[in-house]
Amino acid sequence: MKLSIVIPAYNEEESLPETLTTLYSTLTKHKIDHEIVVTNDNSKDRTEQVLQDLQQQIPTLVYYTNKGPNGFGYAIRYGLERFKGDCVAVMMADMSDDPEDLVKYYNTMVEQNVDAVFGSRFIKGGAVYDYPKVKLFINRVANFIVKMMTGIKTNDTTNAFKLYKKETIEGIKPFLSPHFNLTVELPLKTFVRGYTYAVVPNSWRNRKYGTSNLKIKEMGSRYFFILLYCIIEKHFSRGDYMKKR
């Protein structure tokens, strides 16, 4: 089963070399057939040049430049329309996600034959390092609300780092979110539409370089919109979008 990894990148010239070389070496070590798909989200720094240089070292690296519309969600969606694998993971460009966790996701999907694998940083075996305290508090409250309102069996829905079969991605389209709320839309639609999933622990580290593009004040209502949309679909769509058995 070929694994694709979609990575959105906006002004990540400093982070990408370590992120991509570590990811490639880890997947190669575990002999996992893969492709690394980076969406350069119309970066204003040397991100595209860095990607061109890295292609000389990483034969499985492909990249696309998204000329617009731009934004975190749009960048991931751009990659999700173009990956070639049998399953696809969304990872960050800033080395916050551990490639060894991705191997664990992949093996879980193969062994359990589930439609998706969700990581949680807040179950036994999970960990966070240097997580800003205010963001951590907001994260825990938001994930508690999502879990209570939907019934999804994970406490880390908002984390983007998850793995989906290609059929799952096709089955949860069309995507609505142009921003960070896509990280909630993907797993909630997977759950609401009846796709199977496993939850495994993963770790997270704060970025070494640059600053996060997530603006919490701007995203609150957008997260809430997606949450309400998925709840409405769950209770009122009469199963029109459910996974075909």
C-alpha cells in the first residue's frame, strides 16, 4: 500500500530541509513505498527554491505551487486533489509531527484495515513538548466540546496529523474549509459518514523556526461552523452521505 504525505508550506524555508530529510530517511528505513507531496502555498520566501534543491536529495519528493486561493485549508486541499498513493497523511512542515508516529499510523491501518487512523497527543503514550499554555487550554476545551457534541471516540480531533485511505478522502468530499478548520472537517466527516478509524498515541513538538500561522481569534467561529455542519449532517441527512457498504 503506497503512502502519500501531504504537507502545506507557507514561508517554511528554514523548517523544510530537516522535516523532509528526516521524513524520507524514516520511511526509507522502514521500507514504506511512499511519496512526499508539498504544497507551496504561494510563499514569499525561498520555500520553492529550497524544495527544488531538496528534490535532488529526495527522489520521492514532489511539490506544487498553489497560486491561489491561498490559506492552510486550501493548501492541504490542493495536495489532496493530487496525491497518488493508496492512503494519505496530513503532516506539518515545521517538524512538529514525528515521522516514527506516521510509521505507527501506517502499520495500524495495514494491520487493522481501518479507513483512517487518528493520532492523539492526550492519551497514554502521547506527549506534547513546549506547547504554549494558553493554546493548550483552548485545545483541551475545544476538543472536549467536539467529543461531547458529536460522540467521536478521540480527544484530539483538532490535530491535523492523521491518516486516511484514498477511498475515505473521496467519500468525505466536497471539502468546505479554506482555513485551519479543515483539520476538524476531515476527521468529523470520516466519523459522521460511517468510516472506520483507530486512535493511536502520537507526540508533538513546538516549531523550531518561524511562527505559527494559526490565529485562534479568527478561527473560533470557523471551527464552530464545521462542527455544526457535521452535527446537522449526522442527524438530518438520512444517511445520504454514508459510506457505501
